[in-house]
Amino acid sequence: MSGKKINYQFGGPIGALGVTLGCPLLAYTLYFVCNDSGCPSKSFLDAPLETLAAQWPGLDGVYSHQAFGYYCAWFFGIAALQFILPGRERYGVELSDKSRLKYKLNVLETFLMILTYLSFMTYREGLSWGLWTWIWDNYLYLMTASLVFATIVAFYTYISSFFTGELLAEHGNTGNPLYDWFIGRPLNPRIGSFDLKEFSELRPGMILWPVLNFSYLAHQYQTLGRVTDSMIIVNIFQFWYVIDSFINEPAVLTTMDIATDGFGFMLSFGDLCWLPFVYSLQGRYLAMHPVDLGLAGIAGILAVQGLGYWVFRGSNGEKNKFRTNPEDPSLKHLKYLETKSGSKLLITGWWGVARHINYLGDWIMAWAWCLPTGFRTPVTYFYVVYFAVLLIHRDRRDDEKCRAKYGADWDRYTKIVPYRILPGVY
């Protein structure tokens, strides 16, 4: 990298260290702050550091060899299903070396097989089935297991990238070990045909998310004797988000995560630990602090969810169809700007409204997931704030990448489509 200007993201090595330490710490803090005593409890509001210190159970209360073994079985079991179950072969986008990687897509089949087993056992044993109780009782152990596993995966992909001769990520080969380990040195680390990044993006963490949610529902039933409408809504909305992602699995091959980002701790931790355990905060809160919405509340939240999903799926579907089959008759009405590099940038339709209009739909749905928790605590709205920061940061990263790639064409494009995410505002 000598002689070449290093364009760091996330604040460079110091920022990478901050995110590496800060995000797991935040995940643990959310667990201890939001508990049976409150969310947060009065004792936390009076003396936050002392309360957290008193709640810390020590290493034995956070890490369990048994839970780590179960998590490994979960990860490798799902990996085995990818090979065993039938699937469809698709090619990813063209990479910088002009190659296109082949993927086997069958996450929906994998999920349906797991879902069938869980549904059958719950039907037979009821909501008091031991698995649901075990997940609730061992939540902290499972979160730590996923963190440890994600860290191991990040070290494996970083170290192996020096020996495999694989394609490296544009921003992950700076020569700074900490930064490259965090951001991801290899672009698409593989073991044979097994693509670690695409697998982690949609499978272990994403499938675990609705499983965790249902364990919260079961806990609420066991302690309250019924399941509230708010708990049902959170489970349905987030379940639908997950299964919709699975149905549209080919679309993930065109995303920034798969096409341009390296695979390091940032993505391994985000996919395997942060996503299932932090994104499911609303369900865990409702398991301890029930909320009844009523018909008016349900109708309002359904409207928010419907609006968000319409924007999110409509825009993503249009983009994916344009990238994979631009001659599709349904796209004839769309106009685009052709760049000197040969790429085509949509300037009408959904993508003429804002450069990342899909982010807006995603963020609106985030509100629908949090609103069922009511307004007794701001903690359950953490996801809305975090997600806004994430989407704005991702937009900035994408803008920087596109400006470097398209040059003057990008300036022309941004004048035609001036808004980034929220039309008329941002």
C-alpha cells in the first residue's frame, strides 16, 4: 500500500477499535438495562454504573461451553442444510477482476425445514416446550457464544486471506492489521464453494432472530397466561421481514454488503450477534412488560408497516430487476443516465425520488416494530435511532464510492436526483 493514499472509513483504526469494543458492550448494556425491574429500572436511573456493576454475573454467568457448543451446532447444522437441500444457482455481480461468483440459494428451504420442526414440537408440547424456556434462560450465554464465534470467523477470514490468493476488498487492504481485520480484508472468503459472507448475511443470525422472538412470546404466555396483541404484531412484522428477505434471496447478491464490502469483524459480528440479539429487543421487552394496543393501536401500526414495506420492497424490487434484467418490459417506462464506465443509473421511478429511497422504507418499518412497545420507555426505540445513523452512514459510504467510480457522471446524477433518503429533507 506504499505510495497510495489510504481512504479510511469508520474513523480509521481508532474508529474500528471503538466499534469493535463499543458495539458488544452496548449489546450487553441493553440486556442488563432492560430487565424485569424496568427498562431501565429506577436503580439504574439513580446510579447507572453501580447498578450495572452489581448486575454483572461474572464470566461464568456470561459464557458457557455448553451454549457455545450448541451455537456451533446451529451454525454448522445450517451450513450442512445449504449443501443437502435443493437450491437454485445464481451468479453475483461482476467484481473488479471481471469474475462473477456462483451461489447456491436455498435459505427459504432451510428456514422452512427448521420452522416445520419448531412448529411441530410446539404443537405437540405447547408453549411450555423446554426449548423455548431454555432459550430464554440462556439468552446471555447464547449472545456471548455468537460474539465469540463471530470473532473467530473474523480472525479466520483475515489470516486466511494472506494465503488463498483471493480477491481483496477495496477498503480492506490498508496494511493496518486492526482496521483490515475489522472492515474485512477478503471480499468473498470461501471454503471451496461455501461462501462465508453470503451464508452469514442471511442464515445463522437471520434465522435465529424469529426463533428468539418466539421464545419471548412463549415466555410471556408462561408468565402472563396469555399473549398480547403487541407481542403478536412484533413477531409477525419481524417474521415477515425475515421471510421476505429469504423469498428475495437473489437480491442480496447485488447489495453493498456482498458486492463491495469486505468480510471482517464488522459484518461477522453484525450478522451473527448484533442482528438477532439487538434487533429483537422489542419482543424481549414485551415478554417482561406486556402492552395491550387495542384495535385503534393495531390499525395505526399496520398502516405504518404497510407504508414502509411498500416503499422498501417496491424500490428494491425495481433496482434488482433493472440490474439483473434491464430489458424487462415492466421497466420500459424508466429513464436512466448512462455513465462513461458503462453503468446505468436510474433517474425515474422509485430511484428518481431519492438515491436511497429503499432506506426510507426500511426506516419506516423500524418505527412499526418499536411502536407496539408503547411510550413508557425510550429504550425500545433504540433501534429507530441506531438504524437512522446506520443508514445515513451507509449512504455516505456509498456516495463516496460512487463519486470515485463515476466522477463527473456522479455530479450530473446527483443534480438530477438531489435527495439522498428523505425527499425534500435529506
